[in-house]
Amino acid sequence: MNSSVDQVGSGRAAERNPQVAAALRPRQSPHALPGHKYGLLSQLRSYFIFDPLIWLYTLFLGPLGLLAGFFDSDGSIMHWFARAWSRMIMKTIFSPVKVTGLDKIDTSKPHVYAANHASALDIPVLYVNLPFQFRIAFKKELLAYPVVGWHLKQSGQICIDQQNPSRSIGSIRAALKGLKGGMPLVIFPEGGRTSDGEIKPILPGAFFLAIKAQVDIVPVALVGTYELLPMNTYHIKCRPLEMRVGEPIPTAGLTLRDMDALSGKVQKALEDLYYGSEPGR
């Protein structure tokens, strides 16, 4: 009964106040294509063509990459397999990626690349468009997935246990050693995928490694991947994407006491890239 009264009251308020009406309307995803609708044919194409092909690529290349890993001293072979898998996926789903700002980054130096996380397809986008070998920090829960979890573990990616951080010490030490040795690191500082396409607050401690290694942080905004494949669906909606790379944020001279201020800088840089226009415009 109360909910009915609330709905009537909200309706009357909306009639009187356009701002209330706007707030009550379903919120559009941040980078939806105006006037573009994905109907039944799009769903059928995704469920019966795209999704099965992605699983086929995974089941074929995954075991091959794992076998090659036994002869891979520096991770380059397994990285090649991951990139090949990613390229096949991106070619299949007809979603070209426009990259801006990466040409201004000295990719010969190790950086921490901080990307927003909106979709399961963020990782293929990064593997295809970052032209160097890197490691990714990932949540422990991904180890439960067959093939994908095995590949993450064997290829030396950085496992983070958010429920019990003390269990991540070994991985964090390996990542720190890698950064100091010249291996770039990709992180998703929000801690997980967004459920609504908006940039989420950065987790405390997300840039611990960047400060300890004294390497720059490069913000990376993945635009359109939420609309391409959001959480809790297998419906891939083909569309153009963007990877917007911002200016490096230095950590030289910073200590762990500067963590909050640094997180604020990266948060603003990510939001400016994601909600704004292309870098350099």
C-alpha cells in the first residue's frame, strides 16, 4: 500500500518538476549509441555465433598456451597466445577500437596502467591494443574458471585475494619485482566491473605497487565496453569502442602516506577521459 502511495506521489511531483521527472526516468548507459537498438536478431547472432566461437577459441588456444608455458621462461609465449585469443575475439564481434593518447606514452618504460572495468571484454581490448608484454592484477575468484583460471596462474599474472589480502603477499612481491625489472602492470583500481557503466570509486591501496616501485600511473579509459557486454548477460552488442590513454601521473618521491591524494588524481583523470572527449582535443 505504501509503495502505491509513493508511486502516485512521485508521479505528481514529476508532473510539477522536470528535474524530478528526469531523475525518475530509466538512466541511459553513459556511451549508448543514440537511436541504436539491439533486437532479436542481435541476440540470436550473439548467442548462436559470437558466444560459441569465443568458447571455441578459448578451448582451442587455452590448452595450447598452457602446454607452451612449460617452455616459456619469460612469459612471452603465453602472452602471444593471450593476444592471439584476444585478436580472434575482437575480429569476430565486429567492434573496432579507436586508440588515442598511447602515442604520447613512452612504452619502453614500465608503468602501472589503471583502466576502468566495465566488461568481460575489457581484457581482450587491452591485449590487442597495448603493444607490449604486461601482467594483469586479477581477483582470486577468476581462478575457479576452467582454462582461463589455469592460464592466469601459469602465465604469472598477479592474483589478488580481496577477502584475505595477506594471501596476496607473494603475488604482490612478484609484481613489485616485475615492475622494478621493467614489466608493466595493468590494474582495474575499482576492484571489479561496474554494474551501471559509471566509473566507481578507486579501492584504497590500489596504487601501493606504483608508489613502492616509483613508476608512473597511466590512466586508461575503455569507452563503450559496458554497452558492448555488461554484467550478467551473454548478449554482445556490436559497436565501435575507444581506448583513451591519459598523461602519466608520476609517483616519484611519493610515499604510502600520499596514497589517498594519488588515488584522487587518478580517479579524476579516469573520469575526465571516460566522460569527456578524446585526449588532445
